[in-house]
Amino acid sequence: MSLNQEDFEELARHALRTNESLRLEFIGGKLSVKGMPDGSHSTIIAWLTRRCVQADDGWWLHAGQGLYVERDHRGNAYADGSLAPSDTFVDQGEWASADGVLMAVEVTSRDQDTNQRDRVDKPRAYAETGIPVYLLIDRDTCEVKVHSQPDGVRYEQVTTVPFGKTVTLPEPVGIELETEPLKEWAR
């Protein structure tokens, strides 16, 4: 079955109406199912939200916002978190432009697709979209990966630190992030 973006969006709306825990994504021309977060996943997003708001009270880490991604916005992804000014998504629907997004965040899930989705497909899609920073909190490897300097195809810079070390999220985010608490939530 060939699927275009309009077909995908109709299918995603139908899936959401029939099963609120089912979230579909369309990245690289492939349909995938994004798992629902567990308690530790949600705790990590809440912790990161507090850190981002402390750095700039005009920001918010918008959890689960659907974004148009890839070149020409031909893909659809639910970022675990989209750091942007608080009012960025006002009057936008389930799927929104990534304009104004400073950082996309993903926390690895406990499903079989996390390797391809979070470590391969999403960094490429977010880089193509021009999102300045992609933060991957990898609970499987107990590492934080900071992707920056998108060139329209990929991120040219990737910094990897183990949980427990401090990592600097580059501009336009500009936050030093102490990752010690992540050790507790990696299970």
C-alpha cells in the first residue's frame, strides 16, 4: 500500500479516535507506531521541562506535539518534547510546523523500534527540518546524545556523555544539564 501524507493524517486521526494510546508517525515514507511513555519516561520529560523553564521562563517543553518534519514537511513525528517559546503552537492543530522549535527531545522507549526510530530516523528528520538541537536521552545505553549544527541532511556535531556527567546544550538552547538524576530513571 502506498501512503502519502494526506492519507497518513487521516489514518492517524482515525487511529487516535478509536484508541487514544495509539500514535502513528510517518517518517522517511514509512508508517510506524510510537509507544506510549512509561512512568520513568514521563518523569524524565517533567525533569527536563523544569530545567528548560528555569533557564528561560518564556520557554516550554511541549510534550507529544505532532510536528511536520523532513524536507518540504513531508513527514509527521511526535517529539517526546519540543522546546519552543510557550505560545509557539497556539492555534495549530495536532500537526504543527517546527518553526520556532529550538530543540527536539526523544527518550528511548522499551519497544523494538526505538533503535531505528530514535537513533536513525528522527535525527535525520529533525536535521532535515532544521531544528537546531536534537537531544536523545538513551535509557538503553545510559547516555545523553546532543546533536547540533544541522546541515539540511544530518547533524554535523554529536556529543555523547554518560549519565552522571554534565553536558552543554548548544545555542540557541544554551543550558548546562547535570545528568546525574537520569541514572535513577534509566531502568
